Amino acid sequence: MTTPQTGGEPSLPEDAAPGPAQDAVALLLDQCARTSAGRHTDPALVAAVVGVERVADLVGSRDTQTLRAAVTDGLAGPRDSDLGALLVQLRQSIALALSRPGPDWKADATVLNPATGGHHVATDLDVLRTATRAATLSYGAAPYYRDRYGRRGAQFSVSDSAWIAHLADAPRETAAHQVTWLSTMLTHRGMPTWLMERHLATMVDQLGGAGLAVGALPHALTVLAARRRAAVDDDLLEQAETWVRETVVAPPTAPTGRLVAAAVADVRSGVAPSSAPLMDWLTHEDRADTADASALRVVHDRVAAAAGTRTGEHP
């Protein structure tokens, strides 16, 4: 971790050329104090506030001088490091926002992740900081995210979380419908909806712990969890972990068993037509040898059979 500077302001990196790129770095450095508050829709400010929070999560500190040193050192250091890659992306995003001034462009998800659509995000800066922190916690808690989706996935996690946070103000059924829509779409990319359950729980915990309104999010969590538990309950999720531990020599990621059981739940509840988006990745020859791939498929089938028995169906 970068150590804090003891005197003076950090200088801008030499490769921050005059214009929007240099202004973007200056705005990032200014927001390292983390004193901006309230509701804002200025694209550059929102991008900088969220960016600083991502840097804080990465370096493990919210000390102003430590963050400023991390920004300057990270931009001057190797671009292939996690910090260097993040700061290059932040500088580009903020510079783009600064190059499009005017009241007509309000902050949306593109200022946090240019690869996403221009959907709404929360406007309260403390809510955005907390949503960003929740995204980092969720992403770090399941190694599968990084193993499969890498840095690009982490960026989508932040922009999706900022969108989810704005649903706290929505009517309960609207929030539940929107979160269900997103989680269903993500199953086609190999993300069982159980992962959204976990993330919503983290969001609610982080927002509530910060004294911020959770609004409709607990209801959305209840709807998702109830649908999944009707197909595969919590005990069977844990049983799947045990089966993987007992039969798979080198699990390709973690938590493999729970992910397999969650994919079964999505198929059984009609959310996904197949568990292939997950299972094909887990059992690919790059990640599992023939014996482990076969064992993972057996775990999948055991979960499906056990789930049918528990709901009164024939296995």
C-alpha cells in the first residue's frame, strides 16, 4: 500500500497532458478528501467520487494523503497493476465527462463504466460511496467473480450497484421487478441469481450500517431469496459445498458447490433454461481435468435430484 506523504500536495503525473486528462487527475486528487456530500448529477464529480472510493477500497485506506499518493503513484506506475489499470480508466472516464459540459448531461452509469448503458444511478454521494464499497465487498467475497470476469467485471459491479442503489427510492414492487430482471439477464452470463441475493444483502447491510435509507431493497432481496429457496433451499446449497469438497480434487473456483446448486435453482424456478452458462465454464478443460469435471456434473445432478425429493417430486 502507498504510504501517505508528509508535506505538500502531490504533483500531477508527467503524462497527464494539459486539458481534460490533467483536469481529471486534479479532480480525482481534490475528491480524495471525501468531503463532497449531498445530491449531485454533475457527471465528472460523480465519476471522481466513485473513483476515489474504488481507489480507497483497493489500497485499504480512506486517509486523504494516502489516497492522493495512491492516485499519483498509481498513474506513474505500471499500467498492468490493479491500481494502475483502475486509475487509467478513471482518468479516461472523468476526462470524457469534463469534455461534455452543460446541464443536459446528467450523471448516469456511463460515467462509472463507459461499456454500460446510460441507465440511472443514485445521486446522493454518500449512497454512491456506500454502493461502491458494497460492490467491492461482494466481488471480493466470491473468488468466482474475479476468476471469470476479472477487472471488467469489477467495473460492471460498481455501475450495477449504483443503479441498484437508486432503486431504494422506488416502489417496492418496481424495485423487485427491476432487480429480478437484472439478475435473470445475468444468468445467461454465468451468474446464478443467488449471487444477486448475496449482493443485495451486502448492499442493505452497508447502507443501513452507514445510516442511509435502504428503502425497497430488502423487499427485492426477499422476493429473490423466496423464489430460489422454493427450488433449492439453504441447506442444499451447503450440502453441495460438502459434495464438492468430498469429490472434487481441485475445484476451479469458489464457492463452487453453492454456485452449482444456485444454477440448478435457476433452472428449476424457470429463471434460466439451462445451467450450461455456469457448468460449461466450471468443467472446461482449462479449469478442470476429466475426473473433476465428471465429479462436478455428478454434484449438479445430485442437487437436482435432492431438490426434487424435497419438493415432493421424483428425483
